[in-house]
Amino acid sequence: MRRSVLRAVAVAMATAMLQPLQLLAGGWNKAAFDARAVADALKGIGVTATEDSDRIVLKAPEIAENGAIVPLEIASQIPGTEAIYILVDKNPQPLTAVFEFANGAEAFVATRIKMNESSRVRILTRAGGKFYATMREVKVTIGGCGA
Amino acid sequence: MADPMKIRAQLQGDVADVKILIFHPMETGLRKDGVTGQPVPMHFIQTLTATHNGRTVLEAQWSQAVSKNPFLNFRVRGAKPGDKIMVGWVDNRGDKASIEATLN
């Protein structure tokens, strides 16, 4: 589909549906997303220390043939998990996604991300103001950031 | 008209399992146009919000490294037939869309 058409459709849908949904205004953490180093991205999120935890269950491929589509599934078994963060250490900007849970949402998310090259995938969770982490090396055959 | 989003929400006990697919280019700004050789400008979804009967259950922030045509699966406890799940997004150009599903 052509981009211009896609945009027109998206705008038309949003206008036509007149949803009461309140979307975040300015709720995008620019400093953290623009950061080119993991340390700066973590600082942008407000992380000072992380505790390694095997109670974050990460399903990720050992080898991703297509870096444009790397499926990830994350479930946190840490009680009171409020947020999940996905970082890819070697992507141009490591911070990839932030998910904040409320009102009965399970600390679970599955999505697909792009990886520029083989890298450590770093998953953080936040519970009770503390940050927990688990990491996994994912090998990428064909990089996906130019895709 | 093609929908810019698809949603599937299924009840498993009292848990709503919600899967969404958004038709969006998620341009990184690094890709070059095949014809002109010029970089294609960044164009990506930055924020996504999901509600359950109007109450926010999930707020996501994304970078350009979420895959093209983003897929997202999340789960909400305390759901029952007739409940409404709504998901909406806004991209870096201010374009937006939303979709709703009723659980059954």
C-alpha cells in the first residue's frame, strides 16, 4: 500500500470513529529513545541499578535470519511488575519499546522488532520502583535496520 | 477501504488475550528509496494506548525499531463477555488510528 494512502486511511479512520480514547500527549521519552548508548538510554528511563532476574521469561530466537522481524515474547513473574522495557544493545538507538501496565493488564507482551546486527537483547522490568533485567544474545543473519 | 489496524480479542476464562496488527511502514530513516537513492524519512508509531471498558490497561512507547506492520499481543485480567477493548496509536507525524473489539 502506498504510504500516502495509508496515511489518509489512518487519519480518516481516526476522525470517523470519534473514539473517547485518551492518547498520551507528549508521553514519548525522547531523551531515552534518542540515546545512542545503552548507558544513556538507561539513564533516560531512570535506571540507576538493575538486578538480574530469572523471573523474567524471554522467548527470543537464538538465530534470527531476518533482522527486520525478530519475534520476542516477554512475561514477568515478578509480583507487581509495572513496566517492561526492550533494548537492543547494538542497534543505532538501543531503546526499542516501553510497555506500562495498569488496571489488570498482565505483565506480558509479544511483539516483533528490528535488529541491525547480532546483539544482546536486554529486557528490563520495573516493579515497586526497582528494575530487574534479563539478557539474551540473538544472532542476526541479515540486518534489519535498513528494512 | 482497507483498515489500518486489525484486532482479535479472545476470552480465556477471565483473561482477554488481545492481538493487534497495524499496517504502518515504521520507517527508520536509514532505508534508501530504491528508485531515487534518497533516504526515506523516519515515520514510526511513537505511542500506543489500550483500554478495557475505557480504563487504560497498557501504554506503550515505541522506537523506529519496532518491525514494519507492528504486531502486539497483550492480556487483560478481569474481563467478561461484552467488555470492550480499544487500542489506539499516534505516530511521529501526528497521524493516528484506533480500533475496538467487543469480547464474546
